Amino acid sequence: MTASLTALAEELTRRGLVASPEIEDTFVYGLARFDAIDAEVMLNVDPEPEEQEGEPEPAALADLAQRVLSTPTAEWKVLLDRVASEIEEAVESDEVIETADLRDDLVLRSVIVFIDAVLLSFDAPKQFPDSSVLVQLDADLAFEAVEVEPDEDDEEGVESIKFSTVEELVRRLSM
């Protein structure tokens, strides 16, 4: 297993996708350039050996990673429109506090590549400040699903309060 992860890390480096890949448990990760947004994101490549009959080829995983990282800007905008539309339809009847366009609020945080799918993780700080927007694509990078999931580090039953000034915080603490 370690040999196949090492081979995967070397393949990602050879292609210039990840400069300094790290190996952890059953996956390889590192910062990678996402062309459509002209920014670095965390790339995780998980060969899912427990799900496969044989060892997945590092080249096949690197191919999929390379395809998603080099998504053309026009296709990326179509995907963002689809994600925003799906979410907007789902929350249509709910009261919306923030009226900012979700397309402008979505910030890609990480890309997780599996042998047969890709998972994109977004922050949407205005619309969903305590959640992540997860988008699943198939191996052809076609949209499959979207989910808004509460962040794991938020403890159930604990209320988060934000203060705009230190004075406001001090006033609240002295109550």
C-alpha cells in the first residue's frame, strides 16, 4: 500500500500538480493550482484501496486530478451556476438572511479525487457561515449532487456569537 501511495505522490509531482505531496493513511494530499479560479486549493487523492479489487493505477488517479484542476473557466462557471441553482431551489421557501449571490460567495477550499468520483468542498461565508457546500462529480466531471453540511467542529447546542468590535465583546462578557 505504501508503495502505491508513494508512486501516486511521485506521479502527482512529475505532472506538476502537487509540488510537495504528503502521504497520510490511505491518501496523498498537497496544495495544487486550480486553473479556473487561479488559486491554490488542497488536493486529496484517495485511491480507496479498500473499495478496489486491485491496486488503482497512479496514472489514472493523476489523470482525473489533472482534468479537474484544469477545468476551463467557462465550464467552471456553468458548474457554479448549477450548484447555486440546486441550493436556491432547495431553500426557496426558507427565509434568507443574506441576499448575496451564492455564485459570488462560493469559495473552493479543497478537491478530493477518488477513482470514480470527485468531491469539491466550498466555503460560503455569507450564505452558510457554519457549513460546507459539498459537490459531487462523476469521473467524467459531470454534476451528480450537492449538499450543505454543518461543519464538524461546531458543537451541537453551542451558540456562536460574533462581535463587530472589542467593546461589544467586553460589554457582553460583563453582563
